[in-house]
Amino acid sequence: MNIDGAAISSKTEPPSSEPISFIPVKDLEDAAPVTTWLNPLGIYDQSTTQWLQGQGPPEQESKQPDTQPDSESAALKAKVEEFNRRVRENPRDTQLWMAFVAFQDEVMKSPGLYAIEEGEQEKRKRSLKLILEKKLAILERAIESNQSSVDLKLAKLKLCTEFWEPSTLVKEWQKLIFLHPNNTALWQKYLLFCQSQFSTFSISKIHSLYGKCLSTLSAVKDGSILSHPALPGTEEAMFALFLQQCHFLRQAGHSEKAVSLFQAMVDFTFFKPDSVKDLPTKGQVEFFEPFWDSGEPRAGEKGARGWKAWMHQQERGGWVVIDPDEDDDEPEEDDQEIKDKTLPRWQIWLAAERSRDQRHWRPWRPDKTKKQTEEDCEDPERQVLFDDIGQSLIRLSSHNLQFQLVEAFLQFLGVPSGLTPPASCLYLAMDENSIFDNGLYDEKPLTFFNPSFSGASCVGRMDRLGCPRWTRGQNREGEEFIRNVFHLVMPLFSGKEKSQLCFSWLQYEIAKVIWCLHTKNKKRLKSQGKNCKKLAKNLLKEPENHNNFCLWKQYAHLEWLLGNTEDARKVFDTALGMAGSRELKDSDLCELSLLYAELEVELSLEVRGAATARAVHILTKLTESSPCGPYTGQVLAVHILKARKAYEHALQDCLGDSCVSDSAPTDSCSRLISLAKCFMLFQYLTTGIDAAVRIYEQVFAKLNSYVFPEGSGEGDSASSQSWTSVLEAITLMHTSLLRFHMKVSVYPLAPLREALSQALKLYPGNHVLWRSYVQIQNKSHSASKTRRFFDTITRSAKALEPWLFAIEAEKLRKRLVETVQRLDGREIHATIPETGLTHRIQALFENAMRSDSGSQCPLLWRMYLNFLVSLGNKERSKGVFYKALQNCPWAKVLYLDAVEYFPDEMQEILDLMTEKELRVRLPLEELELLLED
């Protein structure tokens, strides 16, 4: 119809002058009606007749698209043309090419921009293959213009995992590595790719690949590969790859090889003869082989002297053999591995396998005093040959990396050295869930003991998930091994580094005391406490440790933990008396006074009392020039005012120095941390919690603007990293004070929640802060705020911790709901709906595994498997187990978990372990023989 209401016909007619009383309906063609058997009356139009015949309309009559999709398509086409124009003009801009590839996802969401035929739109909209082909075409164009771009080639390889067979992919990777042998990031990705390809995976293949990688990078660093110079940061990356290899071997059950790698590296780094130092790495390794095969004691073994001393002695004609003391014979191992033969077969095997893992992590060496030879070893896998370790030996010229090697070895053995694994292998090494364990934080928020292991088990431990990770220590031989390592490496360092090693050793022994206190094992506590005190006194007797306040602090804390409060006070007072008039300039002295004051505060939960007066006395005396004496009584108000002024001036000076200097020396960082913490506690005790919070806000405001200048995003320089660690330490003090205050008095939860939320946005990898956040939010009835917060963090942070703790928070909520629904511990009565918690947790697991760090984190897979088994869904659980093996086929703990969850499949699981060359210490045939005896 037209505007006047007249019919629009296909034929033009002259307008009639008479008014029209009705609108005539005219066919497109004024032909006579045709009667057929399908249309006997001739009343159906053409389209109806076609429909009855099962035909569609002709192509020309296809409907016109709506205008809205039309405009969307036009906008997208314009964007595509813009991208094409820009990449034509700037073919070298790799970031632009990558953006063009990412843009294809947006293009494919629109209905049929590339559609050719009607009906193809929906099909193409859903076609993943089309997106991949389009992206691949763009990447190939990009690589033609940028032959040397590794990022573009990596993106292409990642895309081709969807198309190609694993064998083809491996060949393409090998070509890429051949072209760029000096690119450490590429090696790291290649190793991870091979490590997580289940169909082509075996332990020996990956182990030799690590060796090839490290020996190639060593040749690049030495300048032996003339075509490819070493890139900046090569040595640090090689060290990270070495640690990654050690964790890979530990997780696969080959602990002896991992320990041997560390032993060899200690000799290769610290005890190298002068005559070979100028040779390239390959030459040095060839000289090292005779020492390794000589039977000479290695690092951690009794009588180890090192490669240099051995070589020196060889030139003189060999060692003089001294008969060993008869008393030092090792006790025979307890042969009774199976305690109870009535248990199910799978339980017996698991207990015996874990027991052997725990006892046999050290490499087996023939004991010449017992006239043993290599043939006497019952399990040949326990011997480590030079071929197993030779290729992985690297030169560490940086003093900092040499110290990190020692710290990493100690951490590997279970000593809390405070070293966090490099970011590249942090989540690969994570395989146990102690990161969720609060320890003593709830009881003692100010002085809790937090030995961080970053979720990585120590060597020899393959415990079930949920088994509490307290430092229990190794067996007798293991403890002797650790002592020998300390005795060997301590003389190699001096100053702060030696002090750090002493601190780690004493901390390790104290951790075992805390384990005894936790388990209430009085007999063990007595002997452990005695040994620990003896070690502390011996360390303090050494001339360089007389004024080492770190050690004095640990010794006093030990006495306090053992319940000897008066003795501990004497130790503290002695150490403070030795300090003289250093006032607030010494960070170690401030830390000593801080711990003393915190212990006094925690001694009595009544904040206003004698304990508080003692704490105020300690913190006031710290600011005075006279040495600190024992507590005599209440501190005068005038002294408190003077002390506050002294703290204010010292803090202003410290903050002023920090923001003036471009670099952040370690001393000024540690001084600022200890000073701010002391001032916060002082203000809390003398004025109140609000005054302490104000100090935190003042420091935070000053440093935050320095670390994250406006408009520059996150600070990446080494200096800003140092100040970030200062902020993190002061934030921990702030949250601990709030927690303590809430424990001893009535105080709202909002300030603590706000403080934790703000801190976690800045430090998404801090386990202590996450544990606090999850714990306080678990008390809340509404989960929506927590979920929104986790959602915000997981979108922005690259770290895996927010995912792990989001899952933990939902699991705690689920447990809480089930506790409410259980009546007297019996079956669940679904009076309250579960509100989809199970599906939410599963969705969190699935989303967390989309990233590479998530899909290759053994801990995440263990948690997922454990969760599904707890739901009773056996078939789904098995599916997830096999999916886990596709991503982490090297993680022995996954196979052990599967034996526990699916006992009927034990034979199949062990066959799989044997096929992939994971370490099985107790074959089923041997188990049958042991059960028959």
C-alpha cells in the first residue's frame, strides 16, 4: 500500500476518481487460476503450492535482511578493512597482527559476515574450525612479513594443536628450537609442551630433553654457538629451568636423581678446581665425571670434602684411607614394611610405596667399609649414573644465584629457607594443599610461625591430599644428610647470607618443636627441644654470631614456645643489653624488640594489663640512647611522649630517604619495615587501634604513589619491586593487628575485610592474606560479596592463587551448609537448598584450568579429583583423572590418589605408571611375595 491507502500493484493503472470502499487484493500476476491435483480449486497462491510440494521459494525471492544486523555487519566489515589496511602499511608490527588474530573471535560472533549462502550463517557462526582457519591464515601472512618473530610462530603452534597430530607438532617445535636455540622462554614452553603430551610422554625422554636444553643454553652462554649470542637474563632462566627439572624428577618419584643433581651442582659451583675454571662448560663437565664416579663422598654425605680437594689429592697420589669408627655404623633398616596383612591389598601397597619414598630418597652408594659393590644394590634405580646428570650441569657466575642454589637445595629437603620458586615453575611444583592451612595464625595472630613452602612437597613425601603439612623432619639418615649439607655450605658464605643460613637451620628445628607441641608428643618434644637449644647455643658461640640479633630472637622464641617464659625474657634482655645505644637504626634490633613486645602482648588476652606495660617498656626503651634493662614497672607518660616523637622523626626520615633515592637498598627497605611495625604496635598499645591504622595509611599513601605512579600501571623496576615487598610486609602487620584486636575486644569486621580486599588486589599471590580473607568471609551469611570480589580478582590477576582460594572458600561454605543439614551427624536432610554450590565449584575448577598455569598445576587436579570423589560420582571422577593425566602425566601423586579412589583399577594404574616410566618402588609381584611370607 502507498501512503494514501491505495494498493500497490505490479501493473500501473490510472488512478480512479471514485472513492474506494475497500482495498482490493491483487496477485502479483493477473493470470487465470491454474487447477492441478494439488490445487484442485485454484485458490492456493504460488508459495503455498510450493510448500505443499515440499519446495522452497526461488533464490531471487530470499528475504531482505533486517537493517540492524546490516549495520553491525557494516561496522565489522569496516573494522576488518581497517585492520587489513594497517597491516599492509605496517607489516612489521607483530602486536598489530596479534590483535587482528584476536579480533577474529569478535567477527565470528556476528551472524554471517562471511556467509555465502542462505542458511549458512548459523552454521558458520558456530563453526570453531572456521575461526581457527581464519586465524591461521592471518598468522601465516604475519610470519611471511616477520620471519624472526618467535611470538607469531608460538601463536601459530598453539593454534595448530587443534589441527595437527602430536608427532607433527613435535617436529614443528623442534624446527623452531633449531632456529632459536638461545631463546630461554621458547625452551621453557617447548619443555612444558613435551611434558604435557600424554601420547608421546615418558620420563626418560623429558629428562634427556632437559639435559639437551641446559647443555645447549650453556654452549650459547659460553659463546660456542657463534650464530646465536646469549640474550639478557639467560643465566637466571637456566637456573629456573634447572629447578624445574629437579621438581619434575621429584614429582615423578625419581627423588634420587633430583638429589644427585643438587649434589653435583653444589660441587660444580663451589668446589671447582682452579685448573678447569677457564674451560667452557662442556670441558668442565668432562673433568667432573671422574670425580663423580670415584666413590668420593658428595654434598650431604659424611666426610664430603668437595671436587677441588679430591682433584688436589689425586695430583698428589690419592687419599690416605682411614678406618672408620665402628660406632658410626648405620642401623639396619626396619624390614617390616607391612604392619597389618589383613588390610585390603591397595592399602598395603600405598602404605609401603609411601614408606619407601620417604626412606629411599637419597641416592644409593656402595659402602666401602662394609665391602659393598654396585651389585649389592637391591633396586638398581636407586643408583644415579653420571649420564643421568652430566648434561644438566650449568655454570652460575652470579653470587646471588649461587646462594639461591643452596637455598633451593635446603627447601627441597624440607628446610624453610624462604625462597619462592621462580614464577615459571611455581605452579608446576605445587602439589600439596598446605597453602590453605592456617597453622597457629588463629591462636597467635601477631607471632604465628609461617614457614612458606609455596605448596611444593619436600623430597620423599607423597602424602594424601589433606594430610597436614607440618615440618616433621626426615628419618635419622635424612636429618644427618641435612646437617652435613649445612656444615658443608656454611663456610662458603659470610655476612647476611651466612646469617640467613643459620636462621633457616634454627627455624627448621623450631618448626619440628612446634609439630611436637601440636601433636602433644611430650617425649619427642623433650628431646627435640633439647637438640634445638643445643644448636642455638652452638651457633651463638661462633664469633661472627655473637651480635646476630636474628639468632638471639630465634633462641628466645624457642624458650618461649617451650614454656620457659622467664628464661626467654632473660635471653631477650641479654641480647638487648648487648646492643648498646643503636636506637632505631638497626632493623634486626627493631625486629628483636618487636617480637619480644608481641609475645608479651599475646601472653595475656587482657590488653590493658601488666603484659601491655611490659610491651610498652620494651618499645619505649628501643628509642632511648641508654641500653634496655629488665622491666621495672609502669612507663612514665613523659617517656611515652618522647618515644612517640622519636618514632615519628625516624619514620619521616626513612620515608624521605626512600622517596629521594632511585634505588631501594635492602638495608633501607628492612629498616623501614621493622620501624613501621614497631611504631604501629607502640601506637596500638599506647593510643589504640585507630592510631596504629593511621600509621599504616601514612606509609601506604607515601609508598603507593612511589611504587605505582599515576598512569604508569604496575611498577616493574627492581626498585619498585623492593618497595612493593615493604608495603606487603607492613600490610601483613596491619591485618595481624586488626585480627588480634578483634580477638581481645569487640570491634567490627568491616575494617579488616576492607584492608584484606585492598591488599589482595595488590598482592594476589600472598597466601597468608588469602587464608585470612577466606576465613573471615566464611563467617558471613551472604556469599555474594565474596563471589564478586573473587570474580574481580580472577579476571585481572594472572596468578593462580585467587582461583585456588575461591574454590577453597566455596568448599568451606558447602561444608558449612552440610553441617547445618546433618542431624546428629547422620544423613543429610535437605531442609535448606544447596543453592548450586556443587555446580559452582565444578565451574570454578573448569575455569581455573583454562590457563596454562592452571592446567599444568598438579595441586589443582588433585583438588578437583578429590572433590568429585567426595560427591560419589565415580565415572565422572575417572574421566577427570584421565584428563589430569593428559595435562600432568609426570605427577606420581595423581596416580597414588587414583589407587586410593579407584582400588579396582590398581593394576591398570600401575601398568600405566610403568609404561610412562614413573618410579614404582614396590612392584605388585614383590608385594605378593611379601604377603606370602
